[in-house]
Amino acid sequence: MKTRIEKYNDRNWAVWLSDGEKEGLVCVTVYKKGALEVKNILDALIRIKGL
């Protein structure tokens, strides 16, 4: 599984989760720093679970 951050609309940031076949929106934040924190937490959980 992979996570990524991209600009969402004009002012927001989106965090996406992908397994290679499917992709889903996890959350939308106002600040890039918040999106990075969500991404870091998801990446850590993915490493722990071994996905």
C-alpha cells in the first residue's frame, strides 16, 4: 500500500491511500503539515501491519 499527498481544490490538501488496484481518499486537510502528519501515521501503520 502507498500513501500520497496532493493539492485538493485551491486551499486544501488530500491524503490518498492506494493498493495498486484501488485508490481512496483518506482525508482532506487545510494545512499541508496536517496532511503530512496523517500520511506519516498511515505509513507507520502500514509498516507495522506489513501491508
